[in-house]
Amino acid sequence: AQKITQTQPGMFVQEKEAVTLDCTYDTSDPSYGLFWYKQPSSGEMIFLIYQGSYDQQNATEGRYSLNFQKARKSANLVISASQLGDSAMYFCAMRVHSGGYQKVTFGIGTKLQVIP
Amino acid sequence: DVKVTQSSRYLVKRTGEKVFLECVQDMDHENMFWYRQDPGLGLRLIYFSYDVKMKEKGDIPEGYSVSREKKERFSLILESASTNQTSMYLCASSFPPGRSVGKNIQYFGAGTRLSVL
């Protein structure tokens, strides 16, 4: 069975500082994908960044980077230079292929609040 | 830009009513998904569809059904709404496994907040 664990229910960060949101995963499938989504108070889930299990380098998208440590089964999201608009829920997710279909498992999320 | 549109942002229904939640995507995605989101539980998969007229149960299908008559539209049906179905419902779509485009990213709609009284 697949599992995503996010152990930080809430985080605070000062504006312009960097913050790391933790995510660990568990799967026996050798091929998987890891995602991070942002959900502002408006409700829409916004895709941020993707890391494939065979990717050699950590993924980066602008101010977002994914610290992928395969042996530790962790996929932490790093947001550099936090902005007030980064205040939101953040979800880590993992996709595996199961029986010909893709199955995505989500963590319970981390609420990030950026302080001016 | 990928667009996934859910017909209602907010819905209030009474216990026992039949409820339809509609979702339309414009990216020609084969796969579509319905999740419910509850605080402390994250997103849980209700049903998904990998093609027109095809459907598969997710992790929590009880009390729900779905319909996919056209590729772009995926409907979630609450046959007889109950108070424990009060939740946020999110629709998503993606390409199927094996399609390298977009890394099979699931794109989401804005969600429907359903209250059952």
C-alpha cells in the first residue's frame, strides 16, 4: 500500500525567509512520481512541482525546489524567499501505476502562514 | 492553460435529496477523478474514470455513483444525500499512464463545498 506522511500540521515563516515542508512516502513500486500542490483559501489545488523516482537531479520550479532523498524516502518542498501569497495549505502526493491505472495518494497537508 | 471547471462553488442540500456535481475539462484528458477533502484526512478518492463510459471505484465509493457519457464531462452523484457527505469535493483530470506529456499531472477544479442539512 502507498502512504504519504506530512508531520507538520502548521508552519510559520517570516516573509523573505526560506521554509521547508516535510514529506515522507512509502511504496514498494520502483517507479513513482512525487508532487506538491498548493491550496489557497479559495480552494483550488495548484500544481507546484514534480519529481520522478528515476530523476537524478532534484526538481526546481522558480522559488520551489524538491529535496528528493530516495534512500530516506523523503520529498521535502523548499520555498525560498517566502511571500505573503505563499500562505496556503500544501499537499504532498505520490503517483504509482496500479493495475494499468494511476493511483495518487495525498498527505493530510501542512498549513503555511507567512508573517510580514 | 488546462481548465477544469466545476459547476458550483457552494451547494446546500437537504438530507435525502439527489445531488449532482458536474465537472468539465478542456484538455482532452482521458482520466478524470472525484475526491473529497476533509480536515485532517487530506484528499480521498471516490471514483475515477479512465475513458468514456468507464468507471472504477476509489477508496470511499459508498453512497456515491458517477457518470461519464462524454470525454470532457464527469459527474458525481449522491443518490440520497446524508449529513456525513458534507465536505469539499474536488474534480481532477490527467492524461493516462504511458503518456509522457505533462508527467501525468492531475489538474484540479476549484472545488465544490457541499453542505447537507
